[in-house]
Amino acid sequence: MTLVKLIKGCCTLGLMITTIVSFVFISRAKDFFQAMKDANCSDEQTNDTIGFLADTAIKIFDIWIAKIVLDTIKIVYYLVMIYRGRSRFMKAIGRGGADG
């Protein structure tokens, strides 16, 4: 069971890395589109399109923040479960553990 948690933790960590990289690019895009939204471009249709892209980038940014928080909670959970599993294993083989 501990091995499964370790594998899941590694997979989640790998996903977190790609999420963080995406988060950086999305935050840059969000800032760009937000600045463009505040400035008037060539015509009304372009302004509306840029405004829509800015609003969408902000929503995606917020979703990625939530995803990073949830992935961090998952990593902490997996680490706690691995630690608890290791402690139980060490007690079972008579070597004590972190708790005893």
C-alpha cells in the first residue's frame, strides 16, 4: 500500500510541475490580455475579443490556483500515509519506529 502511495505521490508531483509551468505562462498571458483589455485597440470588435480573452485567462488562472492547492494537499496526504505506513512496518519487524 505504501508503494502505491509513493507512486501516486510521484505522479502527482510530476503533474504539479507541469501545472506550475502552465501557471506561469497563464499568468503572463493573463497580465498581457488584462493590459490589452484596459487599452483601446483598433475597433470595438477587437476590444470585445481582447476583453473576452482577458476574462477567460483570469478564470483559467483561478482554476490553476485551485489545482495547485489541491495537488499540494494530495502530496502532503501521500507523504503522511507513507510515513505512517513506514512506522507501522518498522514496529511490525521489531525495530521500533518514529513513534516508538
